[in-house]
Amino acid sequence: MTATDRSDPPGTDPVEVAPRMADLDGLRSAAATCTGCELYAPATQTVFGAGPSSAWLMFVGEQPGDREDLAGAPFVGPAGRLLDTALGRAGIVRDEVYVTNAVKHFRFELRGSRRLHKTPAVSHVRACRPWLDAELRVVRPTVVAPLGATAGKALMGSSFRITESRGTVLDWNGFALVPTIHPSAILRMDPEDRDAGLDALVADLRVIATAGHEPRP
Ligand code: SF4
């Protein structure tokens, strides 16, 4: 076979397919073959959202990390474990929560054999948006909680500032939206600052828990 004979199988176009899917299983299956941007090629697999379609709360992170890319599930690495700890302290039941990312393939750069996280570009967030919109449409959570600046900008636009908005309840497209920091930001803090970082995340989660008890906007 010559190079010109080769043709990759056609992938899924998120703009065309995501709006037509009625449930999470269909969305997850369709996203597995997504070629909406170039991030699918070097990554191991699509990491779609996880959790019940009846979830009252949806966390939106930035993108899967190295562990998530290998496992095929979101928030299973160190940041996910920290989020679980914070949820427990805030009295939020993990099994009632849906977790996903603004971008569903791991963007990284190779340093030797190590794959280092690389922040997704605006073009990747835009390309992946139909999957996130579809998750919001199917799950219809009461509260949407973007974790960190990339997820916040994905939902609220480029003027979003996490430092100004975290822990406040915003009205966004019929959802209560409460931004907070990404747990990976706590892991990057100096060790002596991490307890305070976790306390602040738990405080934001308590705001989220209270917003979840309010009637849907
Ligand atoms: S990052 Fe999103 S849009 Fe890009 S290939 Fe992956 S699932 Fe498709």
C-alpha cells in the first residue's frame, strides 16, 4: 500500500452528530470516534463525561489528564481524588454528580517519554463544544460548576475571571452556574498553602450544595 492509498475511516463530526443524540450512551458512543479537531490523533481515547443522567450537579473541567486518557474516564487521577475529598467535606454525594470536561481528548507535549499537560487552545474548546452542549441538554443539571479558567471561559466567554467569580451563583442559560477552581490548581500550590486551598474549594462546594436546593431557574 502506498501513502496515497491510505485513508483513515471517517470520524464523527460533533456539529452534525451531537445535537441528534438523545441519551448519554449514544453521545458517549458517538464521541468515541470524534475527529472534530486534531487532538484525537495523539491521545489514547475520548474521555467522555461520567455520572447519572439524573445528576443535579455537573462539574466541567478543562480536559482529561494523563491518567484519565489511559483509563478513559474523567477525574480518576490525583485531581479527581482531591475533588472527591472536597465533595465529602461539603456533604455532596459523589454518585449524584456528573463530571465532564470542556475538551474531551488529552492535549499534551512529549518530554522524552513523559506526556506533559498542555492547555487546550480556544479552537479545541470550540470544536468540542457540541458534546458539552449535548451533555447539558440531556442531563439538565440544576447547577453547573466550571472548574478553573478554561472551563469558565468555555461557558462564559473570554472575559470570565475565576478569581472574580468563584463561589458566586450566576444565572446562565437557565442554569445556576457556580465557578470554582480546578482541584489540580491546589495540587500545584506550595505544600504550606494546600490546606487553605482545599478549605476554599470546600467553601465553594457548600455554595453549590445550597444552590442545588433552590428551585430551578
Ligand atoms: S477534543 Fe473534542 S472535538 Fe476534538 S477530537 Fe476530541 S472529542 Fe472531538
